[in-house]
Amino acid sequence: MGAESFFFYLFGVIVLAGALGVVVMSNPVYSAISLVLCFFALAGEYVLLHAHFVAAAQVLVYAGAIMVLFLFVIMLMNPTPADAREAGGSALLGWLLGGLFFAAIFVALITARLPGSLPVRSEVSGYFGSVEQIGAELFTRYLWPFETAGVILLVGIVGVVVLARLHRKEG
């Protein structure tokens, strides 16, 4: 086993451990920290697959911005252990769906073609996941959806500013 395969499997185990920690931890802050660990290990997987831009976006967007949002909501809600006990009725459904999910993954792994530990270099071009390729795709093939998403985000920002000003004038 080469160094690249070793780190691929190591990051895979860290992703699985972090995901398990998200589900198992009773403290929501610890669960969020486990999710950050999972995001960083996933970024390591992207680096090993030579998708450096996607790895950087993973760290900046998910491990940074999204986790700040999650922690803000957790702190704002201030859940107590009593809240978790009240939600216990849906635990059976969660275990059932989780078991179904893992069974589907197991079947997919069993029936999948396993050529080797990592994708063969000839199957994935050196251009895959690079900033140049993503930029070329965004501004040629996906220009219309990219611009539409930008306009929708701009309308949302303007709407929030207008609502905040209206709320300030009323108060």
C-alpha cells in the first residue's frame, strides 16, 4: 500500500468517525465539532483526488461559514437534555432509516466494480477539479444558472435590508 492509499483510507476512517460522532454525541456543540472534523477530512480526500479548488471551498464554505451558522443556531436555541428526551419518539424512525441507508451503501459496495484503491490516473485527467476547469465550466456551459443564482442571492440580500429597515422604523 502506497502513501497515497494510506492517507486515502485514513481520511476515510476520520470521515466515518466524525460522522458517527455527529450522531452519537449528546451535546450539540460537540456534535458540531465532530462535523467540522468530518469536513476537514473530506477536504483531505479532495486534495488526494487532485481537486484542490473543491478542497479549499470545502474548508472555507462548509467548515467555516456553514459551521458558524450551525453553532449560532445551536447557541440561539439552547437545547436542553429534556428537549432531546421529548424528541426520543422519532429515534426508532432514525435508526430504521439509518439502517436502510447503510444497507444500501453495503449493497452498492458489494456490487461495485473495484478496480483498485484509488482512481487510476488515466481515468481522471490532470485538469479535473482545477480552478481553470471550474471557471471555464461556470462561464461557458453554466453561465445562465450561475448568473441566475447571483441575481437570486442579490434579491434576497436586498429583501433582508428592506425588511430590517422597515422593522427598525416600526420599533
